[in-house]
Amino acid sequence: MKNIVVLVSGGGTNLQALIDAEKRGDIKGGKITCVISSKADAYALERAKQNGIATRVLVRKDYADVHEYSKAMLAALNEEKADLVVYAGFMTILDETLCRAYPNKMMNVHPALIPSFCGKGFYGLHVHEAVLEKGVKVTGATVHFVTEVCDGGPIILQDTVPVLNGDTPEILQRRVMENVEWKILPKAVSLFCQDKIKVENGRTIVNE
Ligand code: GAR
């Protein structure tokens, strides 16, 4: 059984999707053992507690810089014996030492079709604002492995939704979450826990 540690910063609907999937038996070969939040008041922590999952809080401003913060995070992940680290709405950057300590063992869900609308500054609602501003007709979400390049690691799963007339960033965010994020994140986690994802030459081979 692989230990899954989930990193969060906010509402935690993606964490909830993982918890629900685990309860249904849809996370094969893995168990959520700890949730670590970068914010003390993140509602995601409540979701973890309600489901009997251990929690930790690591607040960025309690540390001098990104390296000190990453060191503390690495110590926490090692203590938790993490086999897989999942960024589920985790909004704090971690340094390359941490990324290299868990190569192809950290995954992130991003609310757009990478390589569009990603990288620095593209997070949360801002992504959907940019999508509407550009006028693209299709958007979606991506689950990818985390490397030191922001949103640049090997892509694991993607799926799409249409952008419709009259969409607001909030409406579009909800459509992307419900139809894509909450489905592909648990699926990617389950595939990982069953050793069904290989990485070769910076690309994944996924055996669904
Ligand atoms: C999700 O849409 C997630 O994809 C996004 O933040 C939201 C968190 O919601 N993540 C990023 O933008 C990371 N670059 P949640 O807390 O309800 O899961």
C-alpha cells in the first residue's frame, strides 16, 4: 500500500474527490495518510479531519525563504514516509532540492490544458480569466508530474470541456473541476499506485 500525502492551500474540493474515490475503492494500491496545508485556515484541513486523516500545517511566512520552507516540507514528507505527493490546489512554490528528492513521485492538478495558460501567475481563478480573455473554445485540466519547471513536468492525464457563451471565470472553473479535475486526479493517483505510469524521455507512458 503506497502512502499518499496531499498538499493543499484552500477549499480542498480536489482533496474531497480523492477521499471519495478512496472510499469507493477507486484508489487501488494507495491510501491518503496525511494532508499538509500551507494555510492554517484552509477548509481542506476540515475535510481531512472529518475523514480521520492526519494533518500538518506548514505556513510559508514562518520560514525565511523558499529553501528553508522546502527543507521543512522535505522533512515532513520523509517523516510521513510519502510514496506519492499530490498537489491538490497547493499554491506555494517549492525549490528544486525538494522536486529532485521525489522524482516522478509528486503530481499536480492544473486547471488548464498545459502547455497553455500555465506557469508563473497562472493559478486558481486567474487561469479561467485568462482563458475567457483569449477566447479559446475548449479548455480543461492536466495532471502532471512536478519538476523544478513550474507546470513543466511530464503530463499524465488531460481532458477537456467546452467554453460556452456567457461563461464567467467562476462558472468555467466549476465546469472544469466537476467534469475534469475531480475525475482525472483520482484516476492518475490510482494509476500511479498500481505502477501503471512510466516516464521515458520526459514523457509518460500510461497503461490504463
Ligand atoms: C483547482 O482548480 C486547482 O486545479 C487549482 O486551484 C484549485 C484548487 O481548488 N490549482 C492551481 O491553480 C495550481 N496551479 P480546491 O482547493 O478546491 O481543490
